Amino acid sequence: MKIKAIIFGATGMVGEGVLLKALEHPNVESILVVGRRPCGRKDPKLKEIIHNDFYDYSPIKDKLSGYNACFFCLGVSSVGMKEKDYYRVTYDLTIQAATVLSNLNPDMTFCYVSGAGTDSSENGKLMWARVKGKTENDLLKLPFKAAYMFRPGFMKPVDGQRNIKSIFKVVKFLYPVFKSVFPNGGCRLEDLGSAMIRVSNTGFSKHILDNRDIDKLADLK
């Protein structure tokens, strides 16, 4: 099956890494990037929609149908944020987009980048983990063909990335040592992209995936 994917968050580190992998992957036929500003990439596979209000898709709704995968890589740090504000930019924003896409594309596989430590019970002490847990739980209830929640830890950027946070520039060089000591502590962004493409094509036995699952899917031929 050829993948026609929508990518959210392509101007961030995670989304850019996933986009770069998708652009080079032979099973990805076309990509639509939805963002507030241009992603800075040009490719025959790639189209972009600049859209400022991620809580209202009515102006671009007619352009979001005909896709069978979504790689949702939008996210913000919870540091310094009140729970109400973090909930709005994490849960509300994600569920709004996913609800629109599930209604337009019932054959879509939705891949959501969550994070290691996400709390599926929604009752833990960490605010961000509760909010992410509720987001995951409610995404799994939507009428997609399938939905997968990815929980990476530290991530090694893809070569050629432009949007890399300072701490991850350090991780990039220390990654081999880090991975050998903590095999489930992180993944390469190119492997995250490969894993998303893989589950969109063939599915997977689990719907919540950690770093070991990402590594396994990336290694499958």
C-alpha cells in the first residue's frame, strides 16, 4: 500500500525528522504538511497548507481528505505551564485535529507522538503525563482504521535536520553510549519515522509503543 500522509509539526525537531524519513521512503507516495509556517523543504512528494488556527479546520477541511496516514508530531514542553493551558495546547489541539481527520478519512492510521512516562491511568502525580495519557486514551476511541501512540525517550536527530534543540545536539554525539547503557531510553528519529510508516502499512500488535517497539519496527524489512 502506498502511503498518503498528513504531517503536523514539521517545523519542530520531531516532525522534521519524521518528514525527512517520509520524503525518502519508497512506500510514501505523497505528504501534506499542515503548519503555521513553511517547513522549508521542497520535494515533488510534498505539499503544504499554512494554517494558523489549529482549533478550527473549516477553512481547509476540503483539502484534508484522501489521506490514509497521519503523523502527528506537534507538542510543547509543560515546563512553566498551568495544567489548563497545557491541556488546551496538548489535548484540545490534538483531539480537534484527529476528530476532523477521522471523519474525513475512515481508512486512516493515526500516529501520535506522546512521550516516555505517559500516564494511561490519567491519575498520576505528573501533570503532563496525565494530560498525555488522556490524549492517548481518547485518540484510541476515535473511528480511525487504527491508531498508535508512540512513546519515545531521548531522540537522536536525523542528519541534515535544521530544527534541533540544544540538548539533543549533545544527545546526537552521546547516543551510541546512551543507547548501550539504556536500550529502552531512546531512539533515532529516523527509526521513529520508519516505525510510523511501517504501522501505517502493516499494523502492529500493540497500540502503545515504547522505544524497543520503535527499534523493532524500524529493523523489519
